[in-house]
Amino acid sequence: MPALYLSHGAPPLADDPLWPAQLAAWSASLPRPAAILMVSAHWEEAPLALGATRTAPLVYDFWGFPEHYYRVRYPAPGAPALAEAVRGLLRAPGTPVQDLPDRGLDHGAYVPLVEMYPDAGVPVLQMSLPTLDPVRLMDVGRRLAPLRDEGVLIVGSGFFTHNLAALRHGGVPGWSAEFDDWGRRALEGGDVDALLDFAHASPAGALAHPRTEHFAPLFVTLGAADAAGDLDGGRSVIDGFWMGLAKRSVQFGGVQGARATSGR
């Protein structure tokens, strides 16, 4: 299976005229996963934690939206066997893995999955971000890489630029466009050192990510790609902007599917 980093949007993504179809086309180009391991920007927990392993409830971790967004359901099966495999790959002296069985799928997980796998038929497990340190997250991804050979789709879910100030202004802010272009070139060139040091190496990094949790899942994906020798094969499947934020989404490895590119 490939390893993905996707920009997950917000609950109104379902009403966008283009983006849901792009996500659906992406998933249709992939082999059907045996299970999905989601690493969302919206769950930071240390030590590293695994969520519900049976049918996972949804966490409506947003406020002030119309009522129908709180009625969304996604009854995907849990993935207890995947949870056990993750524990086995990650547990080591000094690196415990905890279980939080009541923790469901947050919107960074279920919002894109509703569009990609609307039948909710693929088992899903969500894993926390135990740190925002890019180097440590890449190591987590490397250790998880063997899951790809077992049919597990590893998905880092964030947003390629994430400064909500963009929502208050029309158009695409310069900092969002500049960071997106820099990130595209770094990914295409396999420049992992630059990506790891994105806060300093990128233009407008502090504006594109005032806090880095939405870029952090990319490094789990990069680690899972690095361990399989796929870093040079990364390609943007979705690009463009949504409410001023870059929605670039990237695939490493796996089959070559149709590119679901966007307008702005």
C-alpha cells in the first residue's frame, strides 16, 4: 500500500463542489486497504495512544457549525488486529503505547474518510501524535512501515498550510502560496532535510504554520515512505487552495492512479 499525507478540510468540505470528488477519485485509484491507520493533527497525546479498536465513535471536535454537521455518522469497523500490530512495532524500552478505547475518530480522520470510503467498510484505527518533533515522527513512521506490506493504508491527516487568519480574508494569501510552492518543490526533489527544518528553511513558515500540528502528520508519512525507499516517488495528487489554505495532498509509493488536481 502507499503512504498518504492529505489535507483534511473541515466539516463543510462535504459541501465543496470539487474536493469530495477529488478524494473519491484518489481512493478509487488505490488498492482496497485491509485497514487504515489514521494520524490526525487533531489528536496530540503522549505517550503515543491508540483509539477505539471496535466501531469507533466520532468526536465532533468543532464548534459553531450548523446542526447537520453534528449528525454525520461513519460506522467503520474497528481494527483490533491492527492495534496489536502497531503495539508490537512501536513498543520498546522508554516508548510506551497506551490504549484509550473511548477515543473515537476526530474530524481530521472521518471527514476525508467519508468522501474516500463512504461505505465505511474498511477497518479504521486512529493513533495520536505523541510529539510535534519532525525527526521523532519520522522515526515513528519508519517503524510503522511494515504495515504497508500487510495491506494497511497509513494516512497522515493535516493541512498543508494552516493559519485560520486566511479564512477572514478573500483570495489566497501570499504566505500560503509561497509555502505551498516551496513544499511542492521540496517534496518533488525528495529534500527531506529541508522539510524537517521547514520552520526555518521555508518562506513564510511561521505564517503558514503558527503552530505546527497540521504539518506534523506529514513526517509520519515520510518515515513510512523512507523505510520502503519511496521518498523519491512522492507525487501531489490534490493541489490548489480552499478558503486560502493549501490543500496539497501527497502519495508515496503504491500504484500510479489518475491525478486529482484542482483549480483554486
